[in-house]
Amino acid sequence: MLTAFDFRRLGSLIFATVLILFTATTYAKDRIFLIDSFHQGELFCRAFRVTKQTSIDIHAVGALSAFNRDQMAAYSWIIRSGSLRPVWEMTIDNTERYKRDKYLREYQSTQELEPGDYEVYFYAGSPSLISGFSFDLGGLGKALEKLKINLGDQKKALEKQKAKLKSEKGKININGDVYDLTDGTDVRDDIISEYSLEITGETKDISRIECAYSSDRVIAEILQPDNDLYASKGFSLAQPLQVEVTAIGENAGMADDFADYGWIVNAETRKRVWSMAEAVTDLAGGAEKNKLVIDRLNLPKGDYVVYYVTDDSHTYDDWNAVPPYNPQAYGIRVTALRKDDLKYVKPYQDTYSQAALIAIVRAGNDFFETIPFHVAKDCDVRVYAIGEYGESSETFADYGWIERVGDEDLFWEMTERNTHHAGGASKNRAFDDIVHLTAGDYVLGFVTDDSHAYGDWNSGPPYDQKNYGISIYATGQAFDPTVIKQLPKETASANVLAKITYVGDDADESQVFVLDKPMRVHVVCLGEGSGSDLADYGWIENAVDDDIVWEMTYRRSKWAGGADKNRLVDTYVMLDAGKYRARYVSDDSHSFGNWNADPPNNPQRWGITITKGE
């Protein structure tokens, strides 16, 4: 039988139980997000809105980098929507070892959030990726095959290395730790299955929204680019305006060695008014190669084009390393400082320079082409050329030029100083600027050597692969395209009697000319020689009896610029009336388009040219 005391104790127990249940119900936190079941390299984004100051509980499991134990290879972070910096992220310092694993790290704590919109990210990187890159044995095999061809004596050694990697299934041992170099697999297959992210909180103060990177002050933007992108977006300013440029790209090397980056040009002058490669960069978060630039520019009234380019990896939705804090901001955005400034901005389409007036493009290996053209009156044109610069030889291997018919020197040519990096390998160089042409006849030319050209790159290709070569475009909407007229291939100066130029290896060329009266002729012969011997040289012979009436000799020649063996004869010869033959021969190396040493000052004249000397 229960006493009064027992009833009092039972009442107190019931009250305590109800209080506990009430408290648990009042303060219980619901699951907001649960993200698991990752695949290698996946990036997840979930967005939410906080209506009042609140706290969330975060439980996340990620991993360290096997090659840099101070960096996270897989982890989570939170940013305010539209921001470029995190309000919270997993780090080495705020995580603990998970399940006694040397890679896995766990975060479990509470984070206070102010009212606003947020985005939570999780990147499922692999600890075994080296600086964000992976390798596949198939690609390695192809590279080794190329090396075997070029390094015959190393064939056995290369085969041994290839076999070793294959037998060890792409794994290497560094200081006792085994790392996997094969694409998409980890040292331990089960490590990614441990990754997870769970966030709980009071759902009455938190609602789901979409991940977005938006602004109401956008002038022009190229965001979330794909691989191998070459994109542009134009805008016009009705008056001078200060704008802000925000750009995120990839740079794993020197300051100007960007793989993904943007720039802005003045559409009328083709001058770069801003370039990410020339700006002061900051870390954008994630991998060290993620670079951020935020600049303010004072732009005059006029038309502008924004460009953004990428290489073949590490872009939006295809990251080969940890992405930046705000992956959706990857690319370039130009914004007005005030929304009201947008009334001075209009879209701009660069229609007048879309079709080239004259073009030599998609130039492959061992390529050579020239196009004569006539300029009816003085004008400015846009010249756009992409070529290959040999950094060791400090000369161009693939390049374009413009020569004026009748002139001895080149009118314009690609040089290291007037070109900039064209993307991909550092040897890819581009010229994109205005060139002033005076009325007259010209020749547009482009030449390549036997490697690294359109369709067969031996290292990273330039961004604008299809325009590898040289093109001439109109400038300004008022430009009259009829001013530039392409001429037949055989077009030459009226003073030229014979011309054998652009001579390559193993040549034996001739050209006949006739003099109807005795004449003093001008002979320019450019060739190769050392000591007293000539390897590439020319001469003039009587076409009737083959007697030599003039020939190039080493003693008559002088240095032609570049390598010491480049020799030049520039002289006048008196010839009787009659029929003559100009001849030129070359050996198997160091000739136009295939120099094995520095080329001469005017490489396009390699050969023999005979003109009227009167």
C-alpha cells in the first residue's frame, strides 16, 4: 500500500520525466543536411537561409593529403552566398584523427551563424593525388613511346621503367608510404566511403535555397567554364566608368604562367586594358594553384571585350584538385560599383572582326604558306597570330610575318617582345594588336617546324587552337573591307627578274629569266656557310650553255645576323642580253622553317633574289 510519501515521490518523478521530455522536445535539433556516398573528386553544394542568429551542429569526416600533411584533400567549408571567403572550414587544427586512420579526419562541433544566406560545400578529394594531379598508365605509355623514338639509346631503360610501373600497378613508395598514381583510385579503396557531412539545427530558423553566385550590378561575366574554353563577352560604355573585376583562375607555376585566366581588351585599339596574368593575385582557397584577383579599373567611354580561357583540366565541375572557396565564381565577372551605373552600359558584339580579311590558320607541322595582298589606301588592321617560341634558342620555331613587296626588310614580324603567352605551354606566344599598313602590295606568311603545331601538339596547346597561324581583321565598324584585296599567288614586283626564297632543306631549285638588253642586276643571296665552305648558296648560269656567270662565295659574303653561319651577299652584277637561270641549293639542315641555330635577320629571304638594278 502506497503511503503519502510514496505519492509525493511518484509525483516528483513524473514531473521530472515530463520536464525532461519537454526540454528535449523544445531544444532538439533536426537534421538539415546529410551528404555521404561520395565518388572520387565529387563536389557537393547545399544552400540554406538563416532567419535569425542560430547555431548549427556540424559533423564531418574528410581526409588529409598524403603528400602534404598540412593540407586537407577532402573537407567541408561554409561561405556566405556570393562571398569568396569561408565563415567556417575543416582544417588540420580543428579536426581529430578518425578511426585511428593516418589520413581520415573528423570535425564535430557547433557553429554560430548570423542571419543570411549560406552555402556549405564538401569536396571528396583523394589523399593520394599529387598536388591535384593524377596519372594513367596509358598516357604514360604513349609518352614513353615518344621518348623511345627521340632517345634511341635509352630504349631499354625506358622499357624497364614502363614495366616496373606496370608490375607495381602504378604505385610508388616514398619514405615508406605507398602512393597510387593511377587515375581515379586511392591507396585504399575504402577511404572515400568514410567521407560524410551532417548538419543539424533548429529547422524553424533555417530553410533550403539554391546555390547561386548572383549580382544585380553585372556588366559582363564568363563563369563556371568548361575545359578547353576560349570565350568572350563584349560591353559598351556610354561614358567613363569605374568598374570592379573579380576573377578566379588556375596558376600552378610562375606569375604569368596561367592555365585558366581572363583579360579585357579595348575593341577599337585591341590593347589589353587589364589582364589577370599581370595583376596582383591572392589565394582563392583550396589548392594553391587557385588564384583570385579583385581589381578596380577606370575605363574610358568605348567598346570592350572580356576574354576567359581554360586548359584541359581543373575547371568547374571537373576539378583535379580542391576547388576554390566559391567554385561558382570560377571565371571572370565585371561589375558596376553602383547599380545605377548600369544605365551607361550596353551589350557589345564584335561583329566587324569576326571574319578575317586574310587568314592562314590551322597550321600543322612542316607548314609554309604565303598570301599576297593589296592595300588600296593607308589603314589600320588587326593582326592576330599564334606561334611557338623556342625559349632555349630564343627564336620562333612557328611564326608569322608581313613583308612589303619590293622591300628588303620585313614590314612586321612576331617577336618575343611584341607577343604574350597564348595559353598552354609557355612556348605558345600570341600577337593581337593594331598594325598600320600604307598603300601597296604585301605578302602575309606563316611557317612551322616539324613539331608542336595544329593537330599534333607535343606539349600544352594554345587556347585558340583553330587560329594557330596568322590572320588580318578589320578594325572599327567604319572600316571598308574592300581596302584589302587578296592577290594571285604569282604576284611579284615588276622589278623582280627571279626569286627563289623561303628555301627549305635538301633543295635544288631554279628559275629562268630573260634580258632583252644588257642590264645591271641586283643580286641578294642568303645562305649558310662556315670557314670557306657554303652549305646553302645560289648562283646564276647561262641557260644556253650552263656556264656560271655569277655565284655566291664565302669570301664575298658577310654576316647576315643570327648565327655566325648565316651569310649574305648583296651586290650588283652586269649581265649581257640573253637567257639566264637562277639556281639555289641547300643541305639537310638549317634552312627556312627548320633552323638549327639562330635564323638571320630576314629569314624570309633565304635563297636568291634578282631584281633590275637600273
